[in-house]
Amino acid sequence: MQSELEIQAVIGFTGIITQGLVLHPDNEHILYPLGSTIVVRHIITRQQTFLRGHDNQISVITVSRTGDYVASGQKTYMGFQADIIIWDFKERSMIHRLKLHKVLIQSLSFSYNELYLASLGGIDDKNMLIIWDIKAGKALYGTPNRDPVNQVQFYNQSDEKMIAVLNTGVQILTIDKLNKKIQSVDVSFGNVKRTFTCVAIDRNDKFCYCGTKTGDVFEIQMDNAIYKRLAPVKKLFSQGVNCLGLLQNGDIIVGAGDGMIAKVSFQTMQIVASSELLGGVTSISFTNDQTHFFAGTVQSNIYWLDTEKLIPELRNTCHYERINDVAFPHNYSDVFATSSLNDIRVWNAKNRQELLRIQVPNLECWAVAFMNDGKSIVSGWSDGKIRAFLPQSGRLLYVINDAHIHGCTSLTCTSDCQRIISGGSEGEVRVWEIGKQTQVMKSSMKEHRGRVWSIQVRRNNDQAVSASADGSCIIWDLKSFTRVMCLFESTLFKMVLYHPEESQLLTTGSDRKITYWETFDGQAIRMLDGSEEGEVNALAITKEGEHFVSGGEDKEVKLWGYDEGICYFKGQGHSGTITRITISPDQKTIISVGAEGAIFIWKMPESVINSKAQQELPTVQSVKKQNDIQQQSQQQQQSVPKDAQSQKSNQVAKSVKSGTKSSKK
């Protein structure tokens, strides 16, 4: 039986989701989606708990007025049903799984007294609006819509009225319980035409405010279904309005697509205060007293702002694009580095805070590694250069220009910190000698015909192995710079590892197989099915070589027994392809990074840690036994001579007596 891997922590936030960042009504927790997982984080202690039940990327999240319920919806594949899950927040458990919509859940909203949940499907679901009974978990009313609908929101004082934001207009919806229908009234905009995106309703349900892609905000009188005013006066918000929030005095907080967050006065409809954030603003969530609020952006940044002057304070950062590589320093588990589009980031593994960001604009970092002495971070970039940075300041140490044509795709360092072995997208493997002020290419070995995905060096620095997309793994002699051995397979190799004993190799690739190879003669010993669906991209092995971890396009982290070839543990949480996996030097955590920009920190199972401890225990016991045996033998040696001497003297006396008797005869 396969057990579940426990998530210890995550670094990431899916900022693209509109209103995906929610401050819980208890004012102590924030909720946000990361892949197929909902992260519940305590604001002060930063302790994380997780709501896991979705099998694909979460598309919408909402919290009820009292905070007792959390609802989330997901994306799925064409033709398949998309799940809605209602969670009990206090118990952190699932109450209902609702299945009626197809492909995508567009929007969710709880009613005022938490009796109903309104859910909205996507275009493939005919924009179906369904009202659910929360306690029973059953659908009560449903209606399709011709036009695409972006958001549905219940009134603040009613369980029977809603507002639906369509692409081309706004509708006021009423639940007709007698006829079991949903009645709709279109809001009159006269000759004005806009594409509407979001809505915010005031506390008294008299007015609502709708944002548009043009960059303006409409004030609508809800009783008469007529629009009254436009904001802001004379100036539009660039790249449209993504989200809205209302203060108690009626002022509007507007989040725009260009990263501007602004406060619009209720009386004059003019911008009173504004500030710029990194990335388009997608989420606004107020505290209970409405003095401060959280804002989330497309670039996965979380800000804390006051409602008066809108002064932003950056609270949380993470990658917002595909992460290509992850690396730990040599024998140090408190820090690790990740590489992505435009930057390298160094993280504190304990509190998950970003320590350092090294940015190189408009380039992608494909590989990152720490020198064994910890004095530099070495990285390979899409412009073909190898760049080394200081690990504390992030200052550029040196650049190897034109290291590879069309990008440096993989690299590793020797244990003596004097050489770097790098691989390129054209298939060349190059050895660089690193001096104090010079970086010289010692050799360029061109036998691969495809991209070099992975390079590993032996502990004695005499040999290295490279895995390429041309279906070959080559073991290189780093003294003569020649090929020692070549392993062929009909696959695009993605990863190669030395077993800690260095007598075997472990490879994986696009054929979904994990293969064991003998380094002596290059023969394949064993082949395992690493995945049932997609290719396997990443491998990592423990120090003892008893277990290894794999991940790939099936979005699952799998922990295997090396000798048995059996998958014992499986971890689900990623919503994108897993690109790299590593095990911390203290062997207590597994870190996986994915194409969606998420970093998952998994707890190494206790059974694996205990098996290592049990392996060490016998050696301790055997040492104790040996000591006991030695002590006993010493005692015996000290006591044996006296007994032996007495026995010998008796024997001699007897023999002497017998001899004298025979002589007399």
C-alpha cells in the first residue's frame, strides 16, 4: 500500500486567480490557493495547514461571512466534471464534494445566512449558474446563460438576491422558490458599452460598483437597476480593473491590471490616494475594522496596506513562472536556491522567507548550483553564459561569456571547487578551470546530439556522467577528457544520478521508465515504471542509497525503495509538471519545484528515517559487543595462566612420579 507524503510547508501563491487571497474573518489566518492545495497560514506565527482534495488546479476560492465554511472550485480537462468542495474551516475537513459543472468553476459565493452557495460554470458549461443547499449538499436551482459570466455575488443582507457580472452587462438575479427558478433583470446602461470584470456591493445593498476592462468603475443603483455615475473622472486605470473593495465610508479601493492600487472618493469619484505594486492586482481582502487590507498580485506577491494612504508593505514573495532547478549548499540544510525566469532566489528553509534575489532581466536561469566551499552560486543562463554570484550579497563574481551556444542547460561543480562541468542545448559538455581571476576552458567534448539535461560528477572528480535528449548517457574521463562508456536507450534522458556507492547509475526520461545501470559494463540491470501518465523529469537519492524520489508530468512526488523497486509513498499537491527534486543534506525533507512556480517542502517519512537509524544502531551494538568480547577475553587471558600453570604442574608431577616408578622397576 502506498502512503501519503506529508507536506511540511509550501512556498508559493497562485496570484492569477481573481480574489484568490482571502483574509479569514478571525483576522488571524489568510487563505490562498497553490496548485491543487489551499494553504491556510497564520499571519503572525506563519504556521501552515493545508486543505487537500482537488485533483487539478484550483480556479476560485471564497469564505463565508462567519468564516465557518470555505468553498473552492477547480479546473479540469474538456468533457470532465469540475469539483466544488465545501470545507469546515475549524476542523480543516471536507463537508461536501459537489459535482455538476464541467471543465471550470468560474465563481463562487455564499449567501448572507450561509444557507446557499452560488456556483458559476465556464463557457464549456454553458455559463451554468447553480444554487446549492449547503447543509444537504444538493443542487436546488439552476439556469444557463447565453453570455459569458465572470462573477456572481450574493447581496450582503439577503439570501435570495444576487448580482451576476456578464461580459456585456450586469444582471440582478432573484431566487423564485415557488416556481423553482432564478429570475433576472438587466441593468440599464443606455448607450454605454463595456466588458465588465468584477463587482463590489455596499453593506446596505443600495449600490454596487462594477469594474471594466476599459479601466473605469460604474456605480449602479440596485433598486432601479440603473447606472448612476462613472469613476475615475478624466483618468482611466491602465490594463483594466481586476478587483474592487468597498470601505465603510463608501470609498472604493480599485486594483488595476498595471499594478496600481487606488482609493476613489465616494463623493467626488476622483482618485484620492494610489501606489504601485509589482504585478497586476488580483485580490483585495480587508481586516474586520477595515483599517488595513491584504493585496495579491499576478507576480505572486502579497502586500499589506493601510486604507488611508495606501502605503504598501511586502509580506510574501515567491516565483510566478516555471522553476527550472533547485539546489542546497554542501552539507547545509537551512538554505536552498531556486532558479526561474529572470532570477535566482535564495530561501530560508525553516521560515520559508526569501533571503536573496538575483535578477537578470529578460533571461531565464536553467541551472543553479553551490560551490562546495559555499563561496559562490554558479548558474547557467539562456543567453549561453555561466554567471557566478556571491551568496550573501548577490553581487556578480564572474561571467564566462559564450560558454554555450543557445544556452547553458545544466552544470555541476567538482568537490575541490576548481572546475565546473557544464552542458549546453547543442549537446556539448565543457570543463572549465576556475582560478582566482581567470576561468579557462580545459576541454569541449562534443558527442551528444541533443540538449544535455543533467550532469553528475563522481566523488573523486575523475569521472562525470551526462544525460542528453538524444537518448544517450556518456561517462567521461575528466583527466584525458575522453568517453569511457556510453549508455543508449530509446528515450529522451532527463536525469542521471550516481548511486552513493558509485557502482550503479539511475536514469529517467520521456519513456516513463526509471532504469538502473551498471557502471562497470554499462548494462541495464532493472527498469521500473516511474509513471503511468507522463514522463519522469526529476530524481534524487538519499545518502545511504536505500531510497530515491521521483517526479514528473503526473504531478506526483514518489518515494521508492532502491533495492525493492517499490513505490512506498506518494505526495500530491503540484498543479504543474514537477521539474526538479532534491533531498536536504540532513535527509529530513524533500523539496520539489514545478512548472506552476510552486515550491513544496515534504517531510521525509519517519519509517525511512527510522530505517536509517536502525542501520546505524547495529553498528553501535556490534561495537559494544566487540568491546564486551575483548574485555571478556582479556579477563580470561589474565585468569587462564594460573589455572594452566597449576594444571601443567600437576601433569608434570604425575609424569615424574610415573617415570620414577618405571625406572625402579
